[in-house]
Amino acid sequence: MIDIINQFNIEGEIKSYEIFGIGHINDTYKLITTTDQEYLFQKINHNVFKDVSGMMKNIQRVTNYLPSAFDRLGISSQETLRLIQTHHKENYFHHKTGYFRMFDFKSHLKSRDVPESEDQIFEGAKSYGFFLKALSDFNPFNLIVTIADFHNLDYRIRNYEKVKLKIKNLKSHPAEKQMALVKSLSQQLLPIWSLDAQSLVQKRVTHNDTKFNNVLLDEMSKGCCVIDLDTVMPGIVHYDFGDGIRSTCCTAAEDELDLQCVSLDRNRFLAFKEGYLEGAKDELSATDIEFLPLSGAYMAFIMGLRFLTDFMEGNRYYKINYPNHNLDRCKNQFKLSYDILDQLNDLK
Ligand SMILES: Nc1ncnc2c1ncn2[C@@H]1O[C@H](COP(=O)(O)OP(=O)(O)O)[C@@H](O)[C@H]1O
Ligand SMILES: [Mg+2]
């Protein structure tokens, strides 16, 4: 580890490093040096991110661009991640044990896994809104599509069908009930798919993983820095808004078993919506806005379908704590998707 850390252009010498945070994808460490500089050091999850070089180029481009965009727009509250280069002027280091990168550590800010108040939801959503707005003049096609069809419903369905074909006895399959929901649910969500597939709304730089813990907040719980830029790619606003709603505004955790507890919390939705629109102000078209509520149901369905497909395939992608974990997550996300559809008129 010390050899790897020393590949990077850090100030001072290594004093200590320890595992940090509760990220679920990469291995994250906090590094302190003899000059009391702090860095965030990560081993990138290469199983999830196949194109590390493309991903790191995207992060470099976006983090180079954002500070001046925030300045130009007079957005002084928002900070940007800063990559530390290696001595060879690369933005990551490829070692035989994996891929590594380093950022400045934002010691005055922190993320929370679960929001503690609607104010925090407002602030987190506002940061994501500012992020979208500040990148509105950045050509999304200057970014590399590192995970093709990430939020493409048609692709996710085709993938699911492929896996389903391999199952011999569908009738007695434990996911039989969930499989029976896929067709009708997906048809109700096609309007969001069409927005992207038929270019009915602007293609933008989107974050694509807008969970609450991917924003750092300050001590006053103000949203200050969007992090975890591993999936920045061309997309539509509905992927960011929808994933935010799905992950931040649900009344229960993603694997809650009691489906009666799983619904979209109206007040949290309002807080998220207010915050997001304040950040992205004047940036969204009438069509963008019209489909924001439905985007939550779309993203919950996409997640549910990915959990279902992984369950049917033998749990290869998502880490599980017990055999039916992915099936339970699927039930939960499908329930959330239905609940958003039920509340749609009100949310609109
Ligand atoms: N630059 C940073 N400064 C301080 N904390 C950070 C920074 N970047 C990430 N973190 C913390 O580390 C956690 C994991 O980082 P993240 O990039 O989100 O990894 P993962 O992809 O595993 O979620 C975050 O939730 C946050 O708490
Ligand atoms: Mg994260």
C-alpha cells in the first residue's frame, strides 16, 4: 500500500492511513501525511468499472470544468473534487493488485447514508441541481460512455429476457410473481425511455448515481460537493432526478421486507423537488419537468429489474447477505415503482 501511495504527488510523507466511510463499491481510505495534509485514497472496483481509463478521463474532464463554471454562474456554495496526479502525471495508478486513485480530502464536509431531515434532502438535491446546471454547456458527448445502456430500459429488459430463457422450470421459480409484473410495469414506464431513445429532451452530463451519500454536506447541513463521479456520462435529467427520488424519498430501506412500509414519502419528495429545481433553475424544459415525477418510478423499476435479473442469474453482481436478498430488493423496488405510479397525479 505504501508503495502505491508513494506513486502519487502528495505533500509530506505518509503518517497514517485507515479505511474510511461506508462506500459500497470502491475501497476507500483516509491518508494523513507528516505535513498534516489529508487525502482520500481509493482502490477502484474493477469488477464494476471495466473501463477505468475512460472513467478517470471523464472524472478529470468534469472536475477540471466545474470550478470555473460555478464561478461563472456565481454559485459560490459548491465545491468540486480534485484529483491528485501520480509522479508520471496520470490520474490513476495501475498496480498488479488493481487500480488506485487519490483526491483531496474534504475534512470540513461529510456524507450521510440516511438523511436526518427534509432540509438535508433539500440541500443534497440542490447540489445535484447545481451540478446539472453548471455542466449544461459541457458537451456530454465529450465524455466516454463507460457503462453502455446503464439506464436503458429496453436493454435491461433484453438482458432479463436472455437470462429468463435459460431457466428451465419457470412455473415453480421463486421469482415467478415478480417476473409476471415486468411487462405491465415496463410499459407504463416507456415514456421515460422514449425521452432518451427518441431524443425528446436534451442530452446532458448526468451523474447517474444520485444517492444521498454521494453529496458531502457541511456542519450546517448545507450541500456542498457532489462526489462519486464514477458514472458521469451522457444522460437525461430524469436519471438523476429519478434515482434521487428512488433512493432518498422512500419510507424504507432498499431491502425492507415489509412491503407495506415501502412507499414514496410525499414531504421528502417535495423537499427533493424544491432543492433540485432551485439548483437547476432555468435549465430544464417544460418536457423535462413534466416527466420528473415518473422518473422516480422508472429508476425504481430499473433497479428492481437489475436485482431480479441478478437473482435469476445466481447473484453475480450485487453482494448479498442471504440467498433471497436480491429477490427481496426487487420486490421492494417494484413496490416503490407502483407506489409512485399510484401517486403520480398528486406528485405532478
Ligand atoms: N473527497 C472526499 N473528501 C471526504 N470524504 C469523501 C471524499 N470522497 C468520498 N468521501 C467519502 O467516502 C465515501 C465513499 O466514497 P465514494 O466515492 O462515494 O465511493 P463508493 O463508490 O464506494 O460509494 C463517501 O460516501 C464519502 O463519505
Ligand atoms: Mg458513493
